[in-house]
Amino acid sequence: MKKLLPLFAILMILLSACGSQAPEPEATAAPDFTLPNATGEEVSLSDYGGRNVLLFFHMAVG
């Protein structure tokens, strides 16, 4: 029984640490912005309201 006490104590410490995770922050909307696309047209984030948007930046040669 004495051999099980340290094991039990370690198990209790590990289990108590599992429940102490910080809550995830609430998502916020990105601010609206406007950038030129590859053809030079101005495109705003609000043009794609409610849809997922992936921004791809690359270095232009020239």
C-alpha cells in the first residue's frame, strides 16, 4: 500500500493539470482593408463577406 501512495499522488497531480487549460479567446472579425490584385484592380476584404479568404503575398520582380 505504501508503494501505491506516491503513484496515486502523481496521478492526481497529472489529472488536476488536465482541467486547468485556459479557454480559447473568442474570434473577432478582421478589419476591412483594400489591396491591389495581380492585375492592379482594388479588392476589399468586404467584397468576400462571409467567405474564407487566403492572402498570398509574393515579392515582385521588376
